[in-house]
Amino acid sequence: SLVLAMLLIIPIALQEQVMAIWFIVKGFSSSAIASVSGKTDIN
């Protein structure tokens, strides 16, 4: 039912919001981004 679906979706939505705020506040690891961009060859 709709109520059950909402109860199952709420924890996932909350986790997504917390993760977004975490990345905005704490920032992304620049060394991890550099290692990934160094391994990928666009040409």
C-alpha cells in the first residue's frame, strides 16, 4: 500500500539528504578525484 511504500522510502531519502550535506560540508577527496582523472584517458 501507499503507507508501506512511504515508510520504506523515508529512510532512503533521509540517507540521501545526509550524504549530500556531508559532501557539501566535508568536501570531496581531491586526491581520489585526481587519481581517477589520471587513470582515464579521454583521447
